[in-house]
Amino acid sequence: MARLTQILRLLRNQRAAAQANVDRLDHAIEALSGLGGKEPERRGGPRHMSKAARKRIADAQRARWARVRAQKAGKPPKPRRHISEAGRKRIADAQRARWARVRAEKARK
């Protein structure tokens, strides 16, 4: 128990030293901020961009999309996959059988 008391005393001393450092820093900040006069105010409201800047950004984006489309144009399109009527019927029949098993299981309970 004595060891715990020593640890607590040490931690409290370290906390007091840290608080003293923070207090000194606060005083220094107050003193320095008083020398510079008034702090600059932040400009509020939305930022505005010139028409020329918007045009440069739009042109750059159009160029990026053109490069993407050009890359895709060089590749053959992926074939669309279709399922035959027989395959669709097999899937539907299998699903009906699964539901029938579920209903039968539910009826047994």
C-alpha cells in the first residue's frame, strides 16, 4: 500500500509541474498577443472563383474523362451474359422445391 501512495504522490507532483508549465505558456501567449494588436478576422461566406479558373478546372476534367473514354474504346466490350430458358426453368424449379421444404419443415413444427 505504501508503494501505491508513493506512486500517487509522484503523479500528483508531475501533474502540478505540467499545470505550472501550461500556466506559464498561457501568460506568454497573452503577453505576445497583446503586442500584435488585433488578430486578423477570418473572412466569412463562400469563396469565389474566377471564370477563368473554373474554365481551367472544367477543361482539365474534360481531358481526364476523354483519356478514360479513349482507354475504354481500345478494349473490346465485355460480352453480355444471358441465361437460357431451360436454365431459368431449372433455377425456378429448384427455388420452388426449396420453399416447399421450408413450408413442410414449418408445418412439422
